[in-house]
Amino acid sequence: KVKTSGLPITIIINKSKLEQKLLKNAIEISLELGIDSFQFGDGFGLPLTSKDIIEISKIVSKQNLIKENFIKIVGGIKKLNQVIDLFDAEINCIGTSNFSEIFEEVKII
């Protein structure tokens, strides 16, 4: 019913709390259900790295060759270099409560 409702759905997955096989299964099942918007991290776990994003992107793109997915990363993002690394890894969005500090770093550059 949710799939056919037309409502936008985002699934939130905390990668740091899942084994690799469970992470892969969660992504694959989400894609099978038509979910193409993902948030990795819940704000309470360890920050994801660009290596993590590459791993996640491989799973997502391998399973979903037709549509482009929306990937948001949340949690532990405190520095400008983290933001740059994540966007270089081709995510769409970040979530952070440290935006003031990050923008202060931008001002210095």
C-alpha cells in the first residue's frame, strides 16, 4: 500500500549498526519496494567516510540501474573537509547540526 500511495519515502539506515550482509539486504529490499531515497546515519553513530559511500553506492547502483537515487548522509559531520569528501563521493545531501562551524571554515578559505 505504501509503495502505491505515491508518497515520497526515505529509508534511514544506520550503517554502523549493521553487518555488511544486512546492509546489502536492507538496500536491496528497499529498492525492490521502489524506495530510491536513502539516509545513511541517524546522527548517533560514527561518521561515514567516502570509502563507506563508495561501498553503499556500489550496492545501490548495482541493484537500481534505471533510476537515480537520492543519498543523504547524517552524523558526525563536523568539518569542511568531511563535507567536501562526501560530496566528492557523489552524495546528494548532508545533515549536520554543525553547519555554523563548517561555514566559519568556509569564511576562512
